[in-house]
Amino acid sequence: MCEFCKKHGDGKKWYFNPKNYAKEIGEARIEILEKIADSRYFERWIINDFGNIERLKDIPVLNKIATNLGENYIKKTQGGQIISLSDAVKVLELCENPALLPCTCRQLVGEEKYCCLNFGLIPELYKKANPDEYMEEVSVSKAKRLLREWDKEGLYHVILWSKAPYVTSVCNCTAAYCVAYKGRFVSGLKNSMLKGEYVARVNEEKCQGCKNCLTRCQFGAISFNVDHGNAFIDIRKCVGCGLCMTECPNNAIQVTERKFTPAKNLW
């Protein structure tokens, strides 16, 4: 299990622990939640704070210090972890009052798409901080349907905490826009996007070599094995999003618990 599961999971995956959705734990974080709910804060956070960390990391003697500061900063503000579609659906059964908000990652580049499901105290705080912005409260059943539609579209799912371990949203995005992705793969901050609790595996007997999974993976984990004529998944790179599995026409890909694989320490 990942670090957050060990600390905040009570023996299960941390995002399945009902305690991490409790109103009381959110109210104890109200100051940071009010900032995160303000769309202007997100932009300042990405441009200024991430920028400062990246500049410090460019100085060799400060690289490790800057990384540690950045990782701890994310734990105290907002970070996330990749989760599978099935786990995201289960999360919606634990949360309250899901609401559809705009994708702030896309807003940074002038695009608009409503694909972020927020819950807990965030919807109310968002409405208060951004009275002119669109927000739609949705039922759990509609939220589940939207998750499945976004998964089919090719959006991976990231569960976000706002000061760990308080769960605030399931964000659905792509590598082209995703700030969490850039935080990890550009700024080198692992806690920005922890790998998921699963690793994908290919059943070579079922795989017909259609290469559909190669177009679904946004993390460079899948290649085509020309010797065997089928897909190959590098478990060192796999983040466990499950996008390759959910659209495999031959059901040739399944995910297994990361803790039971050689990638158990690769978060």
C-alpha cells in the first residue's frame, strides 16, 4: 500500500476510509479549503509556488531540499493519486453532494470543460468564492454515469486531497492539460500524482494485437511486442489508471494489486 494508505487507511485504501470524508475533518481545514475553492488561488498556486520549486530544483545543491519542501507542501495543500474507474465509482458512494465544476487545468490555457466532481465542503465554498461561475449539483447515479463516459473518452481519474487526507474531488483529465501530471512528470513532485494501487497486465493468449491500448495509455507504459504480436506493459511505468483495460475489445488486460507485484514500491 502507498504511504497514505498506511497512515490514513485504517487497513484499507485511504480513499475508502469514511473518516477522510467527514465534515469535521473538512472544517478543521477550512482555511486551505476556502483558498482552494477560489479559482484565482489555483492559478497563483501553479504559476508562483510550482515555479519557485522548479527554480530551486535547478540549483544542484538545493535540488533535494526543494523536492522535500515541495512534497511536504503538496501534502498540506492539494495533491492526488490515480484511481481506477471502479474505485472512482465506489468513492462516489462515500462522498456527499457531488457537484460538477469546471476543469481548472483547462481554464489555465483558456479552454472549458466540466469534468471535475467535487464534494464535501468544496461545492458550497466554491459557490461563495465564485458566484458568477457555473456549478451543477448532480446525483450520485449521474456522477457515476459521467465517470464512465469520461473513462470511455480517455480521461483518467485522480482523487484529490486538500490537506491530506481530506478527500475533496475526483478530477478527470488528460496529460495534455493535467496540472497533477505536470507536477509529477515536469516538476518531479511525486505527491502531485501518486501512482494508483494497481498495475495492468496483458493476457497474451487473449490479446489480438489491435494496439487500441497503446492509444489509451498516456504514461508511456505500453509498447507493442513485435516478437509475439501483442501488447506489452512495463509495470515500472504503469500508473494503474486502467484506461487500457476498460476499452480492450478482447478483455485481454486486467489490473492486479500493486502490492502483489514487483512494482509494489514504485509510487
